[in-house]
Amino acid sequence: MRSKRPALHDARTALSVGVATFFLALAAGPVAAQQTTLTPEQKAMVDKRNDIERQLEDVAIIDRKVMVKMRDGKRMAADVYRPKNAGGKVPTIFVRTPYNFNFWDVKLGAPRDMSRQLAAVKRGYAYVDMNERGHFFSEGNYEILGAPLSDGVDAVRWMTSQPWSNGKVGTTGCSSTAEWQMAVVAENEPGLATFNVQGFGAGVGKVGPYYEQGNWYRGGAVQMLFISWLYGEQNQVRPMFPPGTSQADLIRASKAFDLAAAMPPVDWDKAFWTLPEKDIMKAIDGPKGIFADAMDVPTGGNMIARTPNSPNWYKGGLWHENMKIDKPGLWFMSWFDVSVSPNLAAYNHVRETASKAVADQQYAVIAPVLHCAFTRATEHTMIGDLDVGDARFDYEGLVFGWFDKFLKGVDSPVVDKQPKVMYYVMGENKWRNSPTWPPVGAITRELYFTSGGKANTLYGDGKLAEKPADTDQPDSFLYDPANPVTTLGGGGCCQGTAVKFGSFDQNPQLTRNDILVYDSEPFKEGTEVSGPITVTLYVSSDAKDTDFTFKVMDVYPDGKAYNITENIQRMRYRDGYGKPPVWMKDGETYKVTFQPIDTSNFFAAGHKLRVAVTSSNFPRFDRNLNTGGNNYDEAKGVVAHNVVHHDAAHPSKIVYTVVPRNTP
């Protein structure tokens, strides 16, 4: 978490702010009444920040609370830092965010940490912080991802028109400070020379088989993280200064009012259970806004009522695959983030569709960490309870090297030696390189679900075999929306204390009778699984609609089973997201293939691959109430009798990607 703010407001920014490096610490901390007495630790922090501010004043021309006018007349607040005595025009590093970057820490009565601004200026860059429309000192109504896109274009044009600018701007940031970038880059504004997106999944709309629409869905199920995140973000009623307030008065006022909301705390572990789902915000007395209310914004608001291919998703700030990106890009992703597979699909799509020279200027780094926790890696990087070793990497050095090359036009040895794809293999705990994703030489292997009809629980007879069984002995379980399987680890963010993300031993949960468990034989030799995993199930149900979920695990010789990745599929969308929903009929069997989900894990000799199948992973994903109704506006569900079939006629299977090893 980046602050001591209530978990509900930390939601999506948890792990993205409070990262103590230049590019990943992109927002400021909480607001409270200014203190009169500081602890020794706070006093040391204040002294350090004052020293950084003095250094910044020595080397930078500082221009804070600049109100930049957009084409519709609304003004966005910006702080500008640029080198003194530059000896010429300089390029700009641009950080646009919905989060608080106020230069003054109202709580401590001292400057905020200006180390990232100082580092940029020392390296010969102008550095511009800007708040998105409708947040803090910026005017207008907030729409997720900083819509309209023209705001991003207008901001770049303003920067490149300044007398100190060399005409080149590069964007950087993580989470919401990254997610707006791709759609704006696709506008092809000449001054926007390059981009660096980190943990950017919520900026990806439709790409390849993925219709996540900015992490709102996975397999057609709602990812509930946005409900808690929007509680602190959809601030349509907020304090604002009069439009004519002078810059000097805004700077002065910033030391007393940074306009950051301190929302009442919410017990999200309880709030997520509210039905109907559309009333969750109302039940916690949250603000009205784009979650469940019609709004005068480009997409119209009322996000919870949309379907995965609603036209409204294509009217805002999301990037979709039909929006060509033709700028050099540096992409940071992580295995335990919200949506690494759509991120990788976006990266590959740009490499396939950009002009040849630019396609060769796309670089990816895939780390074994949670959302935006890149620089939190240590000698023993912990992802939940799993130690994935020394995953440290010099992100700051790479980003500055990148901007040197594409904003200054100078040689950059750090970029020259960087592989196109650098990915971390968990289990082996090593960085690996490849010119492509999936890695060069990758092949697929298949394992088939089998059992004697009793795969329920850890103690059942479910197996993963090299070929399907001759006859079907199906496995069945009851899925009760009132008693869902609760989320234990996995990739995600922003749900306060309701969910612990990462990798944990799953065995305590696998005693539930509504979870089917299938194990492979132990691996005879170490095996790198790097690339997409695809699961196909043949299923039946007495419900009109239901969900199926799976979780992939690495089972250690001591029996502990650490989750690697997971997925979900809402059955009404099994034939596609741009088609009318299809319903299930009691007694009929249906084939469903989940969207591919990527990972990289080394299964050591003696380890087993395990797949657990059930119908819920809540509150990571919302519950299917099994009625075939809208789901978001229903208060009662029905119990579903769900069945997984597996034989030669119903070859339920997992397809995983293996990178053969010729050398260590």
C-alpha cells in the first residue's frame, strides 16, 4: 500500500505509489490535519525532503500550479521542473495521473519527496506532473482513463510549444499513471516521441481474444477491484478553487489544501457481498459517479450495466487493437498483476502492426511481482508466501537510457544491450531473455482431465493424464452463490484487506467439496513452462448460466501447492463477446475454452502440475447468480449442479507452453 489511507481509497493505487524510485512513485500520500509535533522518524523525513527541495531549487526552474487550457476551455493543473542553464532546449518527461502529486505534504507541513523531479532535471530533462481532468486542481468531470483523448494531445502540444522544449515528450508511469498513455499515443501526435507503460492493463480494451475493457471483465465476469477503487475516485462533487484564482494564490493554497479526499473507511470484506451488485456503492454511502450512474462523460457512465462489447467501451480513453501505435515503447508487466495476458497481447499486437522500424523498438520486461511493485523486489522477493529469489533490476537506469535514446537522440548502451523480451522464470528464480513472446523454441504439451468420478477435494481421484479416458466418469459439484469459493492469492490489486494477492499454499482451501482437483505425475526433469496456458472443459449444468474457474499450481514434494495463475469463464459468453448470450440447457454438454493466460514457472524434478476447477473466485471476480439474468441488478441466486466431463468424446484438457532446455 502506498499510504496509511483507508484501504478503500488505496484500492487500485496500492503498490503503485509509495514505491521509492523515480518512475514508480508517482503520487503522494494521505491528507490529514497538519501536525504540530513530529516523531523522530518524521523529523528525519522532513529534513531529507527539505534538503531535496533545496537541491531542486538550485538546479531547476520551478513553475507550479500552471493551469493548462484544453480545447474545451477546461484547465488542467501542472507542475513544471526544468534545468537551469540548460544551454539549449530540453526534452520533457510527462507524468499525468489521477493521483495526488501536490508538491506540499499537508500532513507533515513540508515538501513532498521531489527526488524523481530532481533526478530528471539533473539528467537534462524537463519534468511535468499533470492531474487528469476532474481530479484535485484540474477542472472538469472525471472519466476513467482521462477521457477525452484530446486532453492528452492538448497537453503534449502545450509542452512542445514552450520556448524551452526541444519538441519531444516521453510519457511514463505505473497503473493509472500509465493506462491513459496507449490511446493517446495512438493519436499519433508528432511531439509525443515515446512511451513507457508499467502495470497498464486497465488501459487495454479489446485486443485479440481479450475483451477485458480495461480490466473490467475477465472471461465475461466482472473484476471487482474497480468497485473499491472507484469509491475513492469518482469524485463528481468535490472542493474546487474559483476559476480566476491566480497561480500565486493556488501555490499558497496548496500548502493548506491539497484537495485529497480522506474517505470514510469501508470493510470491503463485507461490502463486496452486497446484492444487487449495482448497489454496492450506495450501500457504503459512496459518491455517485461512473460506476452505476449515468454521467455526462464520453462513455455515459453506468459501467456496471454494460456488457463486454458494449459500444460505450469504445467511446472513452481505452486503447483497442484498431488504434495503431507507431511509437517506440518500453513495456513493464508482472506475473501477479491484474492482466498480464492482455498486456502481452497488446505488446505483440503493436510489434505486428507498427511500421517495421518502430516494431523493432518495442521492449518488454516481465517481473515476478504484484501490481506496480517492480522496485520492491529484494534479494528474497516474496510474492505472498512464495520466495521467488532475487528479482531486482535497474528499472530507473533502463528508463533513463530509453529516454536518452528517443528524446535526446544520443547513444544508449543500456538500451542497445537490452533484449526485446526479458522475463523472470519463477521456481528457477532467474531472468531469461528472448526476442519474442512466447519465447523462441516454445512448444505446447497437453494433459487431459481424468478421474473415477470423484475428483472433489484434495483427497479425490482427479488426475492429469497424457491421453483422455475411454469412458466418461464425470465429476460434479454444487455451486452456491451464497457460499462461493473465496479468493486466495492470484494476480490482482486494489481490493483493500478483502483479498491477499500473490502465491500461497492452496491446500487448506482444497478441502472444499465444490472444488475439483487434478494432479499430473511428478515431472521427471526440470521443465520451464513459459507462455500461454489454455484450458478447455466439457461441462453441463442445470442452471441457465454459470461460471467455471480454474487455478494452476506448482505442487512441491512436501505437498504444498502454490498458485501460479488462474482464469474464469462466464458460460453465456462461451461463443464470443460480440454475440448475443447463449444459455445452457439441463442435460446438454458444452465445450468451453478459456482465454489464454500467461505465466513463467520452472517445475523442478519431482514437482507436479495441479489444476483446480470450480465455479467461483470471489471477490476477485463477481459471483454468477446462475439465473441467466443481468446479474448486476439481482439480489437472489440459485444453486447450480455443475459437471465436468472427460473422455475421448469430451477431451477436457490443459494446454501449456514449454521452453525446451538445451543449456542451463
